Amino acid sequence: MNHERIAGIVRSLDLTSLEETDTEERIAALCARAAEPGGGLPPVAAVCVYPHFVPLAKRELGAGDVLVATVSAFPDGLTSAKKRAEEIGKAIAAGADEIDAVLAPDALEDPRRAAAEIEASKAACEGRTVKVILETGRLGSSERITEAARLSMGAGADFIKTSTGKFEIGATTPAARTVMEAVRAFRDETGRAVGVKVAGGVRTAGQAEDYLELVAQILGADWAKPALFRIGASSLLDDLVRSADSH
């Protein structure tokens, strides 16, 4: 993989730290790494942190190119529409640029309520990007993943994300393919472009390149850019910098 290709992956990376043991020092270091990864590589697309770290991340990153993302109803999705709107409103007021919100675990059994939760999240974001996390490992079948993706997109999701990274099954190629195919069908039906975020267990440059190639294959080269494609990861950047340094 050449340096330009590696740089393209880095620009689509949501550098993530969502651990109960996170500290202000750790988040400050994450932001510094996001802005200057090393290896002659560009800044990442965003950092993703817990809501209480949003003000810190915003201060550390300033007015640079790196966005600040945070989570809602994380990681189990067991949060009402009202509560989601409240926590998102606080995060937006603190400076969050993007929200990664978990789809309710019983969404397919109660789609009307699940759609209302997404709609409330979208409204609270005041025009910012909403990524809906499906937790595809729990959904299991491609049919259920497709149904959940369509529900989310119909309710206003700007991105569909494969997983929280907190469940034993994270991103998989079959699940990512199913999400991308659902996004393609939705685009063909509605004309609206919805992004794809692959997250959960993406640790190597080779894995990341495979997902980048998959999105370009299914959705076209226009999707292989940060506005419509992201990879959520923590340790992946280390391998990308090592790959860049080897060239």
C-alpha cells in the first residue's frame, strides 16, 4: 500500500477512546495524535470520546481539521428519546460536531419507537452528523441488518455504523457489505447519500484497506472519502504510521 493510500485511510479515521479508565491526560494525548499522527500523514477525520470529554477535546483540537464526535445511548441503546435528546443537546452545546447514537436493541420489535429515538437524536443535533450504531453482531442475519439499516436511514441517520466495539463481535466483512448494500439501495430509491462507518476490531492497515476497497466497489469511489466513509478504531493508527514509515 503506497503512502497516498495510507493517507486516505488516515483521513477517514475516527480515532477513538471510549474506556471507563480514560483520563484527561489520555484524551489530550489522543487529540495531539489525531492532529499530528506522524509518518508524514494528515490529521484524522475525528476523535470520538465520551460526552464529558467533549469540552477538553474541543479545546485541544481548536479550529483545526479534526472533528469532535461523542456517543449517545452508549453502549447498550437503552435510553429513551427524551434522554437521548437531553444528552445530545448538552454535547452539542459543549462543542460536539458529530454524534454516534446506538440503535435500541429491540428496534426491529418496536420500529416506531426506535424511529422516534433516532428522529429525536437528529433534531437535537441541530444539523450535525448523526451516526446510528446497529451492533450488527447482535442482529446476526443479513436480513435483520438490512431492516435495521433501512429503519435508521428512514428516520434520518446520516451514517450507519457497524458496531460499538463493546460487543464480542465487531466489524465483519459480511456485515459491512450488507450495510453498504442497504445504503446503495436507499440511495437508489431516495437519492440521499448516507455514510458508512466500520468499527469494532479494525486493527491493521490491511483490514482498513479491504474495507476502503469494499465501499468503493459497492458504492463507488465518491464514498471512499471522510464525508461518507469512516473507520472507527484506536490501535489502527499505530499500524498505519508503521506502514507509512516503511515506505
